[in-house]
Amino acid sequence: MADVRVRPMTESDVAAVAELKEQWAALPEPAAPDQRRRFAETLASWIERRGASLIARVADHEAELVGMAWLVAFERVPNIDQTVRLTGDIQSVYVAPAFRGAGVGSALVASLLEAADTRGIERITVSANHAAAPLYERLGFRPGEFLFERRRPSSTGLSSP
């Protein structure tokens, strides 16, 4: 991983990050150029609206982005003894296939965790697939005993994935 650098995402990275998000989505067909352009604009607007509640990291190799990771932070309901309670959710961690297995994903997530610790974010969640679960376990994540999720039923009556 010596030739890959993990750093905060910048405004100039948005178009390349939009391309990584398209790869992450694994669409059945590539997006059309106008769809890509609109998505990059949507993503830039979303990032701007999140402001300080967003921590985004990218991995670059020879001026090309090869990975991304996001942490969205939010305030929880205050407690009488703790008026500021922050939680974060790690989302859309992606490393280009040619760079997998070299520690890039771990470095991206570790960078998010370091930033979260600096900000005082006490609890961080992530939804992981089987391939990524060991990475999160190495970084201190444990399955939650009572973490439940509900997905909105689709119009066909079946749950969305």
C-alpha cells in the first residue's frame, strides 16, 4: 500500500468519487454520460448539505482515486447527563478490485475512525457483507446483539434488499 495515499476527500474529487460510487453500485449496464453528470452534481450537492456531519476519505494512487469511505455523523436525543450524543454510520466503503487485499480498505476505515474519535463520536455502525466483516472486526467492531433494521416494503409487497 506504499504507493496508495488515504486522505480527506476534496471538492475536486467529486467527479472521480461519483465514478467510484457507480462502480460500487455494480449496475447491470453502465450509466449514460448525462446520467453520470447529473449524479456527480447530485452528489456534490448532497456533500455540501451535509457539511461537518460528513467525514469522507479517498485513496489515491498516482493521481487516480482507487477507494472511498464515508461516515455520516448525527446527534442523538440528549440525555439528562449527556446533552451531546454523537453517532456515526460508515457507508459506501469501496476499493477498486486491483487494490483489494493490500490494506487500502482498512486504511480508509481507520482514517474515518480516527476522525470520529477526534470529534467525540461515541458509537459507529456499519452494515457489512461477509467479505468485509473481518476488516471491521480487526478494527474493533462487534456484531450488535440487539441491532434491528426495518426496510420499507416495496410497492409489490416484497422487502427491498
